Amino acid sequence: MPTNTSIKQGLKLIEDDKSKVLGLTVANRSISTGEFVPKADAQSAPEISFAVPAQSATYLVVGLDLDAPLPSFGVLGPILHWIQPGFKASQSSNTLASSEPFVANYIGPAPPPFSGPHRYTFFLFEQPEGFSGKEYAPPNGKPLGNVNRMRYDLDAWVKKAGLGEPLAVNYFKSN
């Protein structure tokens, strides 16, 4: 199982500094850290917002299910739910939007029956200059297969993509 120091750092970040909580809007509702969201409401990617440190920079979001397949038995986790590069800050708000192709398409919550709620966690990183999502994405915009999502090693991805530490993090729970 991956060590995933980046996950631990990200969760500690928002525990220690509430200004580092990433804004998540799901089904037109602003989500508080750890809030329960019915899985039917979270089948589309959340809207992202944050008071970014550099308006001109580009940002990348990674979404993970930290509790797969069961919160008490995370042998397959974390599971990758989304990698979306190309987020830019709005000039008039903290909203971030991307028109770039995904690296890993968004998949909504889908815990197994009788599982407790899972934590769906989103990490915001500054995207390095010259980053090309096409280099890491499946060919021709195809969805990323499930095998490549299980036991996802965020630390390895951070290193491979040349990312720094997470700037902001948030999660919701769903089953």
C-alpha cells in the first residue's frame, strides 16, 4: 500500500489552518469539510474555489477516495477519482475553472453496499510551467481504467508531475 505522505500532509494542513480549506460546491451547495453528500448528488465533478496565491498561475486538482473498499479495510485505497489540470482563477471571484482535457476523468462516489461513508478528498496543487496533461492521460481522451485507479500513489504522482505540496484540501463523505 502506498505511503502517501502527501495525503497526510494535506489532511493536517486543513486541520491546522482553516484558510487552506479548498472550496467545493456539489449540486449547487457549498460543502463544509467532512460534510455528508448523497452519492447521487456527487456524480459530476465539484466546482472548485480558493483564494489562490498567484492569479496568473495554473492549478491542478487530484480527487481520491481514501477509504476503499471499506473505511476499516482500505486494502484497495486510495482510489483515484479525478486529475484535472488547467485550473485558472477568475478575475472577479475565487472560483477556479478549467477548459483543459482531464488526465483522469472524474468518477463519482460508488462505495460498495453496506460500506460506511468514504472520504472523497480533493487536493489543489500549483501546476508547473510547461506541464502537459496529455503526457499523462490515456490516448484520445479515453476514460482512465479502474486498474490504474486502485492503490493510487499520490506521492509518486506528485514527484512524476513535478508538483509541490498541496495548497488547499477538502473532503466530503458519501455512501
